[in-house]
Amino acid sequence: MEQPVTYLGKRHSDFFTFVREAFFDPDLSLSVFLARLERLVIPIFERFLRQDIASGVIKQPQKKSEVGGGLSPGDKESLAKAVKKSRQSGSDRAKQNAEKRFADSKSDEFSKQEIKTMLEIKEKTDTVYWQLMDLWGVFLQTVRDTEVVLESGHRSGQNLEVSEFVRQLPNFLVNPDQLRIFSRRLIEQAKESTRPKQIELFLVVDLSGSMDAQKRRATQEAVYCLAKSLLQYQQNSRLQADDPTTEIIRLNLRVLGFGDRSEDLLLRSPNEENQGFLETEDQAEIDNRLWHSIMDIGKKSLGGTRDSESLQEVLRDLDRPDKQDQMAAKDSVAVVIEVTDGETTTASESAAIVKSIRSNPGAHACGIRIPGLLSSDTPRVPRSQEVDTAAEPEILSESGAFGIVWGEHGQQLTSIEKLKEVMISVLFAALLKQASRE
């Protein structure tokens, strides 16, 4: 409970201070308070509880089972289950309960094997996921707008109002000190708003034949951390807003797979395509859409390695007149991240497109390379008609294409923990770029 909590870019000294400052507001309706409690406070409390139990800060009491005779087979089975459960740590029980709730919520949309994969991804990326959600708070800061107003009726000030002087002229000789014929310029606080108003996150992922299962799992983990942490940050902002008219940052999230062609993995409605951002009010629906795209990363193979088509689609999206206006006004920021094993057959073309993307005033782009042996994109073929096996793909030497496309903006993802460093470098570059525009 003494662990610090960082929420929406603000650091609280401990859990109780976080709850008191962020949620104990007498003006909140009961429904809003309960929603915040369920979606924000309880998950954070459970995470801290698991950490305390795992570290030994909280000791689990040893439960003793009473011994008696004459137990039926059913009683013995129930007793065995109870003993087994009692020997579980509190963190294990909390983890199992959370996994069961997640599996139950996904059972209508996904197979048991897919849910198993999803739980593995969530467990592997838990720490990095929370870290990235805090980093999004640095990108997307809440500011308070101000405006200057002219207020009349003052006895002194910078501006003499002639009309008021004429109206109050009868009192000039009798009681001049009481004349209120001046106006003052005052600064008034307007409502809070988010800057920027929209964030564009483009995740360009390699689905070529050279991406083996290990590389694809690393790509799935990276996409989950980046996309889900941003979606959750937006949802937290919505729950935190006391005023229903408060402007919530808009989110345009696209997951583009490339091989011989480019394919949109995160499906969008015609309305979303037209307006240029996602409709995320239904959190469960958008969460399922994201998970479907992550599952596709593990299953789909698009053949060759032409990342230029997906990068061109990103540039086409950013070149929309409305988005150009938003970025020029600093109302929008775009983050483009390519996840690949490093090879492309369109290196020169892709490098030129990346340069064009980065030339946009509010766009920041980087490449992430998944390490491992490079294999041919050629489909696996049987060695012979008699043996039902497939020939291993040819192992290739590095061509240097990743360096050509991304240069100093490319990094190697040796582990999922490295993703935080990648995002910090993107953030640092964004701050430098922003400073040059001021």
C-alpha cells in the first residue's frame, strides 16, 4: 500500500493517497464512482497485493485440516480440493480469478487455444504494459485553457469608458471617488482540454514467410503492449472526467500487416474510416477487435517482404487534408512503429516513404527489429512424395535493408522489456521535434 502510483501523468506518493485524491469527490455520481472503483482501483490494488505476497511482505497463514473418520468418497475429493486450494498463495488465487474472468468474457469470440495464447501474452507483458500506459501520459497532457475578458465597473484601471463617464457625470462634482468608469482586462480559466486532441498510432507488422513462430509471438506481445496500453489510457481518461462534456482524446489505431501486399488487421467501420478515428466507447467491442488482429499476426502469412505498401498506406492516411490541418495546429500527433525481422525487398522505396512520414510536423516513426535467423520467404515444399515432411527454408545473410530504411531510428527488440526503452526514445525525439516548432 506504500508503493507510489502514477496515473494520467501524475505521481501519487502511495495507494491511499492515489485513491483519496483521484476518486473521493463528493460531486461524483454513484454510477461513475463504482465504475472507477471496478475498472481502476481494484485492478491496481490486486496488482500490488500480488507483488506483496510474491515478495514475502504479506505472509500466508498455514491452514490446518481437521482429521476425522468416516469420510465418503465425495467428502474426500472435496477435502483434497480444499487442501490443494489452501496451499495456493494469495497471488496465485488472485491470478486464477483474473484469468477466469478474462476467459469467460472472451469465450463467445475466441477458441480455447486462442484464449490460452492471449493469457500467455498478458502475463508476459504485464509489467511493460503498465509502464507504457504511464508513458502515454507524457505524450498526452491535460492543459487548462484561458481567455482574456474585459470587465467594466471599476474605479481604476487601464481603459476609461467614455459612455460610463457621460452616464455618471452628475456624480462627478458631488462624489468623484465613487465613479466606476474604468474597465480591466482579466484572465479567466476555461475548461480543461487535452493536448493534442488526437493521437494516431500506426503499427506496421511483418507477416512475411520469414517470420517464424517465435518472431510472431514477439510481434504479438509488442502490438498488445503498445495498442492496449493506449486504449486503456484513453478509457481511464474517460472515467476520470467528471463533466460528461469534457473532451476525450480521439484515437486512430491501425495495425497493418505486410508481405506481398498490405492488409488491415484491425477492422474499421465505414464511419471510422471516414472520420479518421476509432469509436471506442464500447470497450469490450474494441478490445475484441484488437485481440482478433493480434491473433491474425500469429496465423496469417502474406508471402514476400514488401513493407513499402503498408508504409505508403500510413503516409496516405496522414496526408488527408483534415489531418494535415490538425498536425499543423498541434492538435494531432502520430506515432508510426514497424515491427519486422529486418528484411524488405523495397528498401530504397521504403526509406523514401519513411522520410516523407517523418517530415510531417507531428509525426514520429521508428523501426523495431526482432532478432533471429533470416529465412527465405519461399513456401515450405515437401522433400519427397513418400515422406510427409517439408524442407526447411533457406537461411539467408542479412542484406542491411533495415539500416537503409530506418537508420538511426531503428532498434533491436531483444526482449519485451526493451519496448519501454524504444518508447522513451520515440518520446525524446518527439519532445525535441516539438521544441523546434515552438
